[in-house]
Amino acid sequence: MADAEEDAAAREDEQQQVSPSAEAPPDPPDPQPTAEAPPDPPDPQPTAEAPPDPPDPQPTAEAPPDPQPAAGRPEDAERRPEEGGEAGSLRVDVPVEMNVGHFKTRKFFVLRPGTLNQAIKDIQALVNEEVDGGVRSIWLMAEVDHWNNEKERLVMITDNTLLVFKYDFIMLRCDQIQRIQLNYVDRISYGGFTFPKPSLLQRDGEGLRVFWDRMREPSFTSRWNPFATDFPFITFTHHPVRHVSDSLTALCDIHNFREQLRDAAQKDHALRPVPGKANGVLVLNQPIHIDAYVGVMSFLGNQNKLGYSMARGSIGF
């Protein structure tokens, strides 16, 4: 009996020892709550929702559509004819005309970027300081010959001379120079252009004519020779591009050119008087007469600006 009780007690001890070891596996569930830590990232998700903020500026981006309906409202279009009459149509026509005129003037090569600056550098290099003296001013003019033909010219006033350059703005070269001594200039006339009564020609605007030998009159053959260059005077008028910009307006100002030419000539008369010639310059406000009658060549040439360096475009339709 005692052995049986000891065996039973030993079995109970073994069962007690086995049961705690067998029950040990349930302990792992304790760390599972720690394994649940990954669900914590949902907390930063609200911060990840920051990108939706850009929709806020979208209402500002929608601002441009506001003027569009205002510009195209049929109500405004209906009110304008009633309130302003024909003023609405004038507002549309003016910019169109300005654009057309702008494109027409762009055909002149003198308006190409850098062309005029290069031309001024080229003609300045041709100045002979011993003969001409220092440069006073440079001008962009149009010469009108005795047959009413316009020719593009660069004009320079120096201390001693008036230089007239025939410059090719396409090839960027000077083709001809005319040198007029200022101490020989005796008269400057300014005014509108006139023609003989039977003449079919006419010219608008004003011009300036410089005389340097009042005692010599052009010969009969020179008057009827379109290529004659022995006239004792030269005539200038405004260049067509004078209204393109303020700088070109100053460069083509024939009034300022007249004043500076008069001052330079009077100063040169005092420094270098010509024997047997009256010293001083007479400035007259009188019409400039061109002794031309039919002038078919000048009409065609002036209408097509053949005396200017221009882009002619394609020939044909």
C-alpha cells in the first residue's frame, strides 16, 4: 500500500511538472499586443492628406475665365452700338491700321537690327579729319533730285563740310560720297514743294534746299538730263521711317537739321571766309520749286520706293 501511494504521489508530481510546461505556449499571446504596434502608422495618414491642399489655389486659377465672358458678353455688344454709336467700330479699326503700317515700314532695311548702327560706323570711318574736321551730327534723309526722284541718304554735318552718303543698307557699304564745303553754302530755303503749272507732278510735305553757288545756274542740258549731278544745290525731305520711333524721329528731324546746318555754316564762314564771296548764310522760308513736268519715271519710282533699300518680296501674285 505504501508503494502504491508513493507511485501515485510520483505521478501527481510528474503531472504537475508536465502541465506547467504544456501550458507555457499560451504565454506568446502576451507579445501579440506589442505586434499590434504597426497599426500606429494610420496616425500620420492625416498628415499624408496634406496634398489635397492645392485645390485651394484652384479658385484663383479660375480667375481668368472671368474677363472672357465680360469681353464676349452679347449684352455689352448690344449696348455699345446704342451708347457709343460708331465708336465701337473705330476701336477695332485703329489697331488694324497701325499693324498694317508697322509691317509696311519693316520692309526698310534701315530698320533691321544693327543695320543703322553699322552704317553710322562705316561712314564715320570715311571722314577725313584734316579736310572735314570733327563730326557734329548725323541724319537720315531722303534726297529729291531735279526730276523729283527720291533717294535714301545719310547726311553728316562736320566742322568744315556737309557730307552726303549714298549707302547701301542691304550690302552694308557706301557707294558714293558728296562733299560740300560749308564756307561755300550761302543760302538755305525751307518750305513746301511746287511744280510748273503744266506739270502733272505733285509732292506733299516739306523740304529743305541747300545752295552753295548762287551765281551759277544749271544749264539746259543738265535740267533735262536725269543723271546730271552738276547742280549747285541739293534738296532734302523727310525719310518715310521718321514716325517709327522717337530715336528715328530725332534722326530724321529736318527742322533741327536746318538749324544745325545754319550754325555750322556760319561758324565756318567766320573761320574760313571765301574771297569775293559774301560771308554768312541766308535762311529763307519759301517754296522749293522742282522744274519737272511729266515725270513718269519719278512717279513709278517714288510709288515703289525704288530709291530706298527695301525688301521687295516675291514677284507675281
